[in-house]
Amino acid sequence: MGSHVRVLLAARGGRCKSLNDGRPPMNEPARRLLSCLCAATVLAAGALGVPAPVQAQIPYASLNTAEPKYAAIVVDANSGEVLFAKSADRQRYPASITKVMTLYMAFEAVASGRLNLNDQIIISPRAAAQAPTKLGLRAGETITVADAMRAIAVKSANDMAVALAEKIAGTESRFGALMTVRARELGMNNTRFVNASGLPDSRQLSSARDIAILSRAVMRDYPQFYVFFSQKEFVYQGRANRNHNRLLFQMPGVDGIKTGFTNASGYNLAASAVRNNRRLIAVVLGGNSTAARDNHVQDLLETGFDVLRRRQRGEVITVAQNLFEPAPIGPLVRPSIEQGDADQPGLKIITSDRPLLRGPTTVEAKAVKTASTKDDKGSKASKDKPAAKLATNDKAKPGNGAFLVQVGAFRQKALAQTELKRIGRKFSAQFAEAEGRVESAASGEFRARFGGLTAAAAKKACSSLKAAGQVCMVIAPR
């Protein structure tokens, strides 16, 4: 294993080890309880006749995780499995990560035909008056929707976030309400938005889990626009604006997503990386410095990828929660700028067998649920026709598989069909063995996809699309 990954607990011949890696020793009560937990793990494994799972430990040397603003989560973007979580459902200030939701709303407006990337936005006095960071256009000046999006994703421009919100909804306050409604539809149950930029407002709250849900939704629903979060630089009127996400420059495989900072929130980062056709999303909120936050996110991603690699080799391994906390009791606590929230140290091990990310029922799950409904005769005929069926290509030629390549998601079926035909014509060589399809999702979008591909063919096709400036996403079979 690399320097970023260490073994916390391992069953070896009926013995348990605890590796502190130079951290201060545990107090005696904590040591006794951990010994009991280790012993129980070994005994249970022996009774079942299977080895106890090794648990990969997240290193914390780079971040003060006792900080009450802190929260983190690591998610497998393909399956939705939560590999690691700490305070993931505690409400926090999202700061400029808010702009991911602002852009999601804009992507949705473009996909539905209500907005065009070449439309002009007139900067209002209110937008021009926003606090930095901003692009700095004066009231009355104009900018295209596409450039405003780039300024938001790369420079985190507050003035462009407000201008885009006003373009879509008329006022920023109305846009904030629409953001909240859409967030709840996505399954972001601990989130409320009141502005488009993430500038300080005690009412604007989210959580690490909700931000991971949002990050996954952007990739799933609008892969054609995800490229905005991957741009390392945005040049406007001759001035180069460098992306605030330093991991884009430092860590191989990272291609997004967004940073954020206010005094109340601390240093936030939602990041995503791809290795060997597997994508992980890591969210860290409440870092105490840019460097500490970035190092911690990198540690989380490195550990997550190591776990995925070792699972492919047949190892039984999970990610351990080595900084323990009690299970949440009672209602969520609203964070306070002065006092933080009510997180207290405790002693509880939480591994990766937590539920998957919350969110709307997927097409696949809905189809399976419907198919398993028995009729009065005991057959498995469906009583209700599923909204869509995610099927492999029955007529696929030998060698084809069950992988898909998604090239876009749209509010109108006709737009999805048009995009599917356009990509099919332009990239006919890549999708010669594929089945083009438009699938409706429970959330109302229509997803343009090519199915019946092997893993290698899907990855190769997506690489070709990306090289031509068309963002896509490979979807593995379940």
C-alpha cells in the first residue's frame, strides 16, 4: 500500500492490532473498548468461517478533524456506495460550492431549451455590486451564458452567479427558492439555498452527503456540461483566470469540481477523480487552510482508489472510520458562526456498509421493483409499466457488453433524440456496435445513451468524444 493508506484493524491468527501512526496514544477507557471491538470482530469472523475484512485507514495528520466545521464523505460515483463518511449529514455552510447548484440549474435550462449558451446576459446593478471574487463587469455590460458559466466554474465569480440567476428566474431570491426545490427533488434533504453565490447567509445550509449527491447528479444528468468544472483556466477580455481547485494541477485523474470559503464555513472542496475507469467523489467541508483541505481530499481519494483496486484483486476490505463520533441524536443542529455545532467526540466504528447515497429512485431500481411485483396468479408480470427499462442490447454482436455511454440528459425527449442522432452520426465509428437509446428517468429527464458496449469499447468511445470536446460518461452495469 502507498504512504496514504494504512491498516487500522486486521485479524491475524486471532489477534488484533491498532496502529496509531505517530498520533497521541488513546486513553485507557478508549483502548479497552477498542480491544473489545477487535476481539468481537475476530470471534465473529471465526464463527462465520470467513476472514474479517481489513479496514483501510484515512490519515488525518493534515487536518484538524475535531474542528466543529469539519465534515467529509467519499462516494463511488458509479454505484453510489459511500466508502467513508464523517459528520456527513451535519448541516454546514456550503460557501461557493453553492455555485455547483447554480450551474446545475443553468445546465437544466439549456437542456430544456429555455436558455441558450449564446444568449446575452445584461449585468444588473445588483450583480455588479457583489463582493469579490468576481469578474468585474459594470452594470449594463453584457456577457454570454457560456462565458458566465465558465467564470462561475473557474473563477467562482459571484457577480456572474447573480447575473445568471436573474437571467433564469428574474430575481436571485426566486432563483434561490427554485434551487431549494430542485435540491430536494435530487434527495438533498439537509439543504436550503437563499442565494446563487454562496456568500455568507446563516440560512444557507447543506451537508457533505448532499453535496456528493449534487456532484453525482451533475455528472449523471449533464455530462456534456461537466467540462466547465474541468477547465484549468478561463481567458476573458485578454485576462487569464486560473481555477481555484489546485488538485486539477496536482493530482492525476482529478477533473473537478468546486472550492469554497467563508470565515463561517472554513475551506471547502468537492473533488472528483477517475482512475482505471472508476470515478470517486470526495467532499471535505470546514478545512482550516487551503493546503490542509487539499491534502486531506487527496488522502481520501487515494485511499478510496486503493480500496477499489484491492477489491478487484479479491480482498475483503472496507474503509474504516478511525476518528470516532456518536450517532446523531435528535434533530440536526444548525451551525453557528460563533459556536459551531454540537459534534462531540465519542467511540463508534462506522464502515462502508452504510446505505447508498439518498436520491430519486433510479430507472434500473424502478424497473427491478416493478418486475418483481407478482400478480394474482403468482407470476412476475408487472402490474405497472416501468417508466423506462435499462436493458442490454439483445441483438448485440458477439463481444458486446452491458456498459453504456451517456452523452446528455434533457428535459425534452425530442432534444435527447436529436443529440443522440448527432453524436451517432459524428462518432459512427465509435458506436458502430452500440445501441442508441433515450431513457426516461424518475426525475423527469431524458437521457441520451449508447448501450451494449464492453468496458474497453465504452472507455475508448468516451475518450474519443472528450478529445473532440464532447463530454460523456461511462456507466458500468449493476
